[in-house]
Amino acid sequence: MSNTFAAIDFETAVGHNVCSVGIVMVENGNIVEEYHQLIQPPYNDYNYYNIRVHGITPEDTYNAPLFSEIFPEIQSRLNDNIVVAHNEAFDRGVLLNSMRDYNIHSSELRTEEK
């Protein structure tokens, strides 16, 4: 198994609507970069129970960029890398559904399968 990868974690406001992303880049077992960005979900709408989980509120994301605006940052970190996540099925679904919602084709991501 490689010691070089990108670890990703999404927080959601409602359903798969993203309100935050964190990505940690690891090279040869060492953290070389940490990226975090608040994201304004559609209509800045939140489920109370999601807020209780992560503590992010509509006030926190009122002026935050949309997913489509920060996608290039996500793309630059994930392309051509092994991508891992604590709950991979959830995070993959959030990513792919968010891309679909903003008309970003899944072929724009090139990640390695391991």
C-alpha cells in the first residue's frame, strides 16, 4: 500500500449538499498539506440535526463560495492520487452528487483505485 494519498472529508447541510470540505495530502507517510473550505449549500439551507453533528451554521457559510467555485481546488488535490476517506461511500456519494448538481462531469476527476 502506498504512503502517498489524499484523505477527504465532507460535511453536509441537508442530504448530500456540502457545507465544508477538508483534504489532507500525505506523501511518504508525512502530512504535506491541509486544505479546508466552508461551502455555501444551495439556498444556504441546513438540517438542524446536521448542525448538531458538525456545528456549521447558515451564518458560517452565508458568504462562502459555492461548490462549483471551489471544485478546482478539490480537483487539483485529488487528480492522479489515491483518495481515502473514513466513510468512503458517503464522501464519494457527496462528491459525485455535488458534481452532478453543478454540471461537472465525473470524468474531470482522475483518481487511482486501490
